[in-house]
Amino acid sequence: MQRAGESVYWPGLRNRVEEKCLACEPCVTEEKIQTKESLLPFPIPDFPYQMVGVDLFQLEGLYYLLVVDYLSKWPVVRSLGSDTLSKRVIHCLREIFVDFGRPEVLLSDNGPQFSSFDFKLFCSNQGITHRTSSPLHPARNGQAERTIGTVKSMMKRCLQESGDWLQDLATIRNTPIVEGLPSPSVCLLQPTSLK
């Protein structure tokens, strides 16, 4: 709605967008049910890529790495194919950190790729504080979990419609987060817009 409202307007716009969303079978199928467990809040970072969440997800037999900045909510997705070993994850993270900067804090679950000796050594050598969620409370990495839900739903919809999920990822990056809070791209590139 925010994205549509920024570019066009006509009487009944909100109703038309809602009707379109409700008629979209992949959207309705993938709609996420609210979790009952509340997410643990973290202090808001002072600058982009100070704190990131990372996680893996699987879609149609392939694995993907998701990294999301806790300040700007900027999502990055890398295909891992079938290789989910620590070395592959570390390689992808190095590439992402070259583009966006090395975080001070990295949040992940306790998956084998993140609890391995290689990953611990990588974080130590990079000066990154690695925090993990407990198996009984995966919501500690709530930003990554929410972002995976959004990205995975979008990718499924695109694959069903033979669409370009990279184009839709760009749309996510350029859509305001909530009313009064700019898009992830603005938050990432102009963090002063958050003040």
C-alpha cells in the first residue's frame, strides 16, 4: 500500500490493492500465521551493518543464505546450491561484507554451519561477536526469521509465476518498511533519514 500510495492515487486504491492481494493464490497460500512467541528486542544499531542476522533456508531443493541488516532491514540472498558447509557460508559472507562492511555483531541459529570451528575462527579473525539463539528460543534471531518468511514467500510466488525473484527482491528493498520509516535502500544508504 505504501509503495502504491507513493506512485499513484485514485479513490478506492486501498480496496483495489487489498482485492488484488486476496485474489493472489500464491500470496494467500504462503501467508504467514502470527507466531505466539514474542520476539526479543535488540537495541537499535547506530549504523548500517553494525548488527546482522544470518540464516539458511531451502526452496525447491536448493539452499540459500540470507543476511539482513538490523538497522536498515536490507536483505541479501545468496544461492548455496546444495552446499551448506561452513566454508561455503563463510565464502558468501566474505563477499557480502566486502560490499557492505563487516558487522560488529552477527546473530544466527545454532546450525552446524554456524557452530563449527571454522565459523568460530572466521568470526574471531574478523573481530565479529557471534551470538546464537538457543534451540528452545529461535526467535532471538527474529529479524532474520521474519525476513526469510518474506523473501521465501516472494521467491515461491515468483517461481510459480515464472517471475524474476531478483526483481521482486529489489522491490522489497525499495518499499517503505512501515509508515513513517523509509525503505531499506534509503535506510542503508542514508542512515540519517532514520533520525
